Amino acid sequence: MKAKFLSKMGQRTGVPPISWLMQTALTRPKLISLAAGFTDNSTLPVELSRKLLNDILRAPKVGQPALQYGVTAGTENLRQLTATHLQKLDGGHDRAHSPERVIITGGSQQLLYMTLEALCDEGDIVLVEDPTYFVFLSILQSRGIKARGVKLERDGIDLVHLEKILEQLKKSGELRRVKALYLVTYFQNPTGATTSLAKKSAALKLLKKYERAAGHPLYLLEDAAYRELRFDHGDDIPTALTLPGAERVIYTGTYSKPYAPGARLGFGILPEPIFTTVQRIKGNHDFGSANLLQQLLAGALASGLYDQHVAKVRKNYAKKAAVMKRALAEHFPASVEIWESGGGLYFWARLPKGISAGVKSKVFQAALKADVLYVPGELCYADDSSRKKPDNEMRISFGSASEENIRKGIARLGAVLRKFL
Amino acid sequence: MKAKFLSKMGQRTGVPPISWLMQTALTRPKLISLAAGFTDNSTLPVELSRKLLNDILRAPKVGQPALQYGVTAGTENLRQLTATHLQKLDGGHDRAHSPERVIITGGSQQLLYMTLEALCDEGDIVLVEDPTYFVFLSILQSRGIKARGVKLERDGIDLVHLEKILEQLKKSGELRRVKALYLVTYFQNPTGATTSLAKKSAALKLLKKYERAAGHPLYLLEDAAYRELRFDHGDDIPTALTLPGAERVIYTGTYSKPYAPGARLGFGILPEPIFTTVQRIKGNHDFGSANLLQQLLAGALASGLYDQHVAKVRKNYAKKAAVMKRALAEHFPASVEIWESGGGLYFWARLPKGISAGVKSKVFQAALKADVLYVPGELCYADDSSRKKPDNEMRISFGSASEENIRKGIARLGAVLRKFL
């Protein structure tokens, strides 16, 4: 497959690790997958979407523009509603939430892709959480962008480690290749960790401090994909957009997780000159995401039915997360460290040091044989020669499995682990 | 805007020329736009889409998967239906139309973008029709890919010119940088020209002949975006996929033009290793286009309602093209050469040599003042230092304007031209 006539990028772009997991799942019909990051089928807004689409398509006057081309950055109403929605989430803060800075994309994934296109050349460096969202790592790898992992704690990255890395990069002369720090700030994929506001603020300040040495802006790329899936009754944490220094914040969010992945819309709030550059790049990608879906989301948001729906979704995940928590307490050996999450779709499990849960490990093979699948944590670590990749972790999702399958799946996985621990 | 910390691509990506035209249109409320490549609002399938979406979303069993994530290459049913649809268009030919080679994308634009990502590095060369689709040129420019223009005749490219260019590139040692020949083969944007099967075949053979000197495959990238908008009662011309040598053909089509731009789906039929590479790249872009829209198109195709709809659309454009033809005969000076088209959305007008219709020309300014807008043909020519860019041409669209506005718009434009000719 490494045909030399392909572009360098074409040759570099590898098989997504997760597709191999999915393939594996397909070959074992009785398998319970705790691997997929899918949302729960049962809470998808089928009837709500039908109602809203009927409202749009009942009259030609509304229906025709929804089926026509739109504008590259997104339809005016959805950009406005998105800005207002985020202002509300951020407690009325509106400084950095202008609709003019909103761009609507094909999932937040497309926003991440285009942002990296706008900012990074081959050989540039992006700092990431260690571990982080593996498809983001795939983009970096495909585009020849280097990643440096910053240790992740339960409340966000280790700031001392971040400063150490920045200092090292300054000394080695590589700081001028650093473009951004990528943080998945709410109920992170894969660990479920949420970054505190204090850490966001400190990270922004640290980046600012090193800008002079870098010779250019150092952006905080804040990925809030799971933000609206909070279910722990804690307060929502404001985004870095609300902080001093917000002109260096690139914020991405999505309607896929809280509303529907099949409607495939996400968004970004971008500072200049990133906004204009990404907008132009999107002009070349697709000159605008599907208008019909934008009108669907606009209808949901404007009517307040979006908020009602998200409340239902959260309740459902709260219940499923509780089921998983109980099952873990019952079936997992006590020596396994569990990171529970107050939102999102994932728990994170860390086996005692020396016990591998990696793709080629005995644990993973035994789990497969017992018909239960998880995401080996090692897939979520960047290629970064400054540390060994941990391989003793698992991402376990309660997103798409039924309550019964969560119980069964965790019981199976627990039995496997008890054999090895 | 050329901030040096942006990627090379970020710095290169310019304002799309058409966005400037659109802005201009907005500032003159009485302006008649014969510039936009929009489809006709009045024929958009509003009621049909409502019916089909109700069918999908009435039952959770069908509705839930439509609102869930799908598979990167597209849903199985739409890939199958797309393959069958193309087989039918190609007179039952099925050699190269396997569903396994179909990838569903966010418009055919995304397919073009990802194909160039897979094939071309900065400095590579793509041969294009002279003139060609200007957003394709924007992608090339943005990615630092060079274009060489091949003279376009009413039945496709000038083969003698193609051979001459290939020979020149061979002699200059640049042939190893050539990756593909891009042809918009049906009712081309911007000229309306359609490539004959004989020319497709000859072009494929010529590319093959130069592969040894290039040291790698030379692909024919066939863009069939306007194929289904034929209205001249002529026979559809088979694609290059039906020809010997089809293993070098990358075919792209769209559901935007025949069905609805607001549903924003296109597709490609790709040979290996392009298919696998583009699929992986799409995994990084968005891991699959919106499932709900894929099910909408699958429903339209499977029920036969798609074909019924397209027949109606063609009838409408036939009528509007006839209105434009009559108006041109009545109002345009005889010295203007008109390329009428048997399909698509565009006519092409060539003023006598020496009379500029370019963006900064007196003709364009006078047209604007008379409240009528066209696309200056010069925007559709690649930057290619081997020839001067012609500036005496206009793309005139009958796509979105009403019959009355077509008549009025052409009358206004004719009056302007009579002043200058």
C-alpha cells in the first residue's frame, strides 16, 4: 500500500487503529463492545428530528433554501444560535463568543483537521495530553506533525511537566516549531478527565510566556466535544474563551454527541487570522456543510427542544455510568485503578504496572476470547520518544452498550483480569 | 492576513474569487445574477425529501441507525445503489463499477480535495482543461500544486496539445511530477463542453504511453458533476470507467446538482491504492458523511423517485436554456461566439479578441452598473506561464435565475456588449 507515487501524506496515512477493533468486533457476533465511542441508540432524537424536518420541509419557502447551497462558514441562524448557546453555557459571558467567529463544520473532527492544515507544516510540533484522542493523533501522524505528550492528571495536564517541555524545546531550538497545545477539556477521550479552569488559565499563561521565544502565537486548541454530556450535577466549567488571553484560544464543539452523530455537525470559535484561513480552506473542502442539517439543528436550538433532549441524554448516561460503576466495584480486582467520569462516554482503568492491556497482550486476547472488547489505552498515546508508551490501561465505554451488556461485559472483563492479577 | 506562523498552505490559501462576486451581488439588490452555479430553487425536492425523511424517521429501527455514526466509506446500501445507478447510466457496463470501490463524500468537492491530498505533494503537476472548474484551481493553488492547461475544444481537450505538453514535460524532466489529468467531462463548468468517448479513450492511451517516462501511474480524474443534467435528448456518453485502461480512472460524481445541494453528498469510484488512501484520509477528515443524508439519498434511489425527480429537473433546465438561447440570439451582437450546452447550468460566451470581459474590464464594470453579473472567464484559467490568460470570455448561468430574469439579464448584458463591440 505504500506506493511511492502517492503524496508523502498519502504514504504516511495509516490504517486507523480503531477500524481494526471494529473489524474484530464484526467477526464475533456475541462480542460485547465496550470499545466504541458511539452514543446510545435509544436516546437518539428520532421523533424530534422528524418533527423538526417536517417543519422545515412543509413549506417551499423554508424548505428550498434548506436544500440549496449555503455559505461556507455556515448559515447565519445556526452561527448565531451556536454563539448564544455557548454564551449560556459560559454563564452569560460573551466577550469571545461572537457569531462572526463561529464556523460550522462536518463534525468537530473537520474543524480539528482544517485547523491543523491552517497552522502546521510537516515537522511542526503540537503538544497533546498524554493520553489523548487517538484520531487527533492520526491527523498529526498523517500530516507529518510531531506530538509531544504532557502528563495528564485527573484535573487536567501536569503544569510542571508542560513548563519543563516548553523549556526543553526552547533550549533545543524546537520551540519555533511548536504551534499549539491540544486539550480535550471535558470528560476527556479516553480518560474521562476534566480540566479545571485554573489549569486552563495557567496553561494559557505558560503558552503566552513562551511566545517571545517561539517567535509567534502559541494557541490553546480546546476540544469540548463531550462538554454537554455532563451528568454528575457538578457545575459546568467555563471555557478558556472566558479567560484573559482568549485571543489565543481555538475552541471546538460538536452537535454529534449531544444531538446526533448522523447529523454530523460541529463548530469552532476561532480568532483571526485562524478564522479567515480555516474558512478559506473549508471553501476548498466543501464550501459549507449540509444546509438541511444546519436548519435541523437551528430548529432544535431555537425551539428549546435541543436543551430538553440533552437533559434526557444526560439522565440516560448518568444511569449507565452508575451501572458501570457498580459492576466495576463488583467484578474488577481492587488493584485496578479506575478513573470514573462525571460525564462523557468513558471510564479509564489502569492495571498494576507491568501488566499489559495492549493490543498484543494476553489480557486483550483473553478478553476477546471471552467476547468483550475495550480500547487498549496505548492507542491513545502519541509517538513521543521522550517516554515509554504506557500499555497497562483501558478505555471502557458505557456509551452504546445496553445496561445489561455493560453488566455482562464488565463481569467478563473482571473475570479475565482476575486471572492475570 | 499572510501571518508567517500559519502553515505554508494557510498562507497560500487565498480568497475564493467567487466569494468576491457574491459579495458584489449582495450590495446591489436589483442585480440579476447569471453568475451563481446554484441549482434552481423551484425544482428542489422539498416534498419528496419530506416524504423520504418521514419514512426513515417514522420507526426507531430505521431512524436510530440513520442518526448514528456510520462507516467511513459510506453506508452499504448507498454505496451499492450508487454503483448500480452508474452501471445503468453506463448502459449496463459493470466492470469498473463495484460498490467496494465507491466512497461517499461531502459533495464531490471533498472527493476532489482528498484525491489531491492522496496523490500530490507541493510542486507536483496536474494537467487541467483550459479553462476549468475554478474551485479545483483554488485547491491546487492552496496546496502548491502546479497546473498546466490543455486547450479545450467543444468535444473535449485538444489531444495534439495534450501530447505536446506531455512531450515538453518529458524533455524538461518534469514528467515525474505529473500525477493526473483532470477533466470535467459532461457539460463542463465553465464552458458547457462535453468530452466525447473517443477523446476520453485517446487521453487515457496518451497518459499510459507516458507512464514509463513518468515512472508511475498517470491518472485520469474524471469529474462528472453535471452528467445527470443532460437535457438535449442526446445519448449519455459512457464514462472512462468503461474503457480499457479504466484502472487509471478516478471518477467523481455528485448528488448535489441532480438532487439537492443542501443534502451535500457526492461520491467517487476509485482504483487501488487510491481508494484505500482516500478512505483513510476521510477517516481523519470526518470518519464518514452524515448518515441521515445518506439514508435520504438511498431512499430516493431505491424507490425510483430519484429518477423521476431528475427527469423533472432536466425538463426545467431545458426550458430555461431555451429561454437563454432565444435571448442571446435577440440581444447579443453577432460577433460574440456562443457555446450552447446540451446540459448543465452554463453557456459560454467569447467576445472578439482584444475586448476584455475580465474582472477589471470596462465590460464587467458596465454590466455591474446595468445590474447584471456574470463570471469573468479569466477566473477559470490556471496560472500557467506558457500562455497568456484569455480574458474575453464569460460564463453565463441559467441555473438559478428565473425565466424572466434570464430574459432581462441577457437583454441588459446585450445592451452593454453592443456599446463595446
